[in-house]
Amino acid sequence: MYKIDQEKCIGCGMCVSVCPYGAIKIGTDGKAIIDQKKCQQCGKCAPICPMQVIKLIK
């Protein structure tokens, strides 16, 4: 499961643009949110994040 550190997320939307499953959206607070039901753990979001706040949690 991937998790986004909400305190450090700047809401740039880079992760949203690379997610092939539409699992990431920008919430009303301007921060990225991962829908765990849609996430297929492909890992495309983590390396594109300029703040490096997306981490794989086991």
C-alpha cells in the first residue's frame, strides 16, 4: 500500500498525472489522496513526486 505524507504534500498533481489507474486525486484541502481500492501498487507515483512524500507501506 502506498501512503502520502499529507503534511509535506504540496498538491502539485504530478502523481495524479502519472497514475494509470486514476487512484490519486487532489482533495479539497489541496493535497493528494490515494484511493486504496483503485491503487494497483504499480509504483509510478512515488518516483515522480518532487517532495518524495509517497512511500510504500508494507
